[in-house]
Amino acid sequence: MIHSAASPQSHEIGTSLPELDDFLLSLETNGFSPETVYNYERDLNAFAYFLQHDVRLDFSQVTKITVDRFKAYLSSLDRKTSQGQQAHERLSANSMNRMLSSLRRYLTYLIDRDLPVPLTPASVKLVKTPRRHPRVAELELLVKLIESPAQFEHVNAVALRNRAMLEVLFATGMRISELISLNRNQVDASGRIFIRGKGKKERFVYLTSRAKRHIDKYLSIRADSHPALFIPYRGQNVASTRTRISSNYLQMKIKQYRERLGINVPTSAHSLRHGFATYLAEAGASPAAIQILLGHESLDTTTRYVHASDRYAEETHRKFHPLKK
């Protein structure tokens, strides 16, 4: 059973939601990652804390009004974490929706088990999210970021590994979770990688020749039997074969590289995935092909995700407008 590094208090909180442990176990047995199971547990414990300490209601007494009050609670600075600690910043609309979606799935689970629920999953309405124009750093800045480990890392193995990781992210458009779970035997000689992504959806992604060269260069210095393609180090030594690079580590490194390069557009591992899609679209790639490469279930997701840059939109306007002259 996967649980967070919970305090006795958080375990007590969880007991106020019926069948919570069984729900989390069902996620595990259905192939959800430990990180995803932990996120569900944390989100539902936050709802349980709200019920016990703010509105003082039993789960069976929850109504639509309770859910509305929970939304107001999540958007306030008075909210507490799932461990009962004071939160220091407001939740974004996307974070609120993630927590509300966790509650929806939990209610669905109870209904599927023929257990009583105080309201239907459809009664838990998500909050409106602001539509933001996506921002992707210029291609030359992304290239500088990808190449920066050689400039900033003093340990050769770390520099080669981090450069290869960034090259793979931008070459394939894969998610950071997919990257850190890669094993060596998933990359064939042609640079094609078969991955099982979000929702266990399977697809192929493809390395560029450039990315393949950097993987080969990194692997050439490896003298270990670790199955993972990218491995953590403890000082100069390879970490245990049971450990892998963490997503937090890679995100932290990308942030450091960006700041040291003076890139003012917020850039993360997801930004490299976004940049992959954006620059393929600018070069004329089919949205349907990009959908397959990204592993999106729906083309609607891809068309929302892939937005051309302002510069490309301006160039298109100047080139194709019927009254351009």
C-alpha cells in the first residue's frame, strides 16, 4: 500500500472518508503510478481535513453547498494542507481542479462499489480556469538551455547525463514521468523508443540523430548494470539500482540553467514538450501526427496544446491575408 510520509494526524484524517484505503489500493492494482496514488491520497486527505476542522461535517452530510465552500476554502490563504499545516500561497485554478477531480473519482469508486454517496460525481463542478496564451522560449534559447549542462556542471557524468535528458525531452516531446522511467533496453538501434505513457497508453517516440549521439556518449562512460537509461549519482558513485532520477531534481536543474542563462520566459520540462509541439507545428507538421507523438487521447487536446508563436502568427498574417498589398 502506498501512503505518503504521513504523520499520525494525516492517518487519522483519512479515516473520516469511508473506504479510502480500499480506493487507493484499487488505484494501485489498476496500474496507477505511486506518485499518482500519493496525489490522490493527499488531495482527499485535504478534503477530509476541511470536513473535520472547518465545516465539522460527516462525509454523509456533504452537499453541493459543502463543495462550494470547499472551493472557497481552497482559494483562500486560510486553508490547511492535508497534514493540517498552514498553507503559504493560494492554489491555482488548475490545482483546485486536480483536487476536485480526485473527489470526483473517489465518489465514482463508491458508486461502483454500491456504497452510499452523499452526492453524485457530476455535482462536483470544476472551477473556471483562465485561458492563457502559451509562452514558449525562442528556439535558440531552448537550444542554449539544452546545451547548458556542459557549461554549468563540473562532474562529467552529470553533465553528459543532464544534456542527454534534455536532448531526449525536446527530441521526442515525452513527459518527464516517461523520461525518468526509461530503461536502456527501450531504445533501439534506430533511435525509436516504445513507451507506455499516461493512462497506460502505448506509443512510439523518435530520437533525433543529435539526441541519439548524446545518449550514446553518455552510455559510453557507464560501467554499471543499472537498468535505467538515466541514473542518479551520490557524489562520484552510481546510486542504488532501485533508485532513479527524480522529477524534482530535473525540474530544479532546468530552473537553475534557465536563470543562469538569463532566460526570462518560465521554462520547465513541460516547456520542452510544449516547445517540441509548437516548433513542429510551425514547420508545418500535421496536428494529427503531433497528437500521436504526444500521446494525446483527443485531437482537441492537441489543438489546445499546440499554439504557434506570436511571431509565426504575424508571419502567416502577412503572407496569406487576401488584402496584404
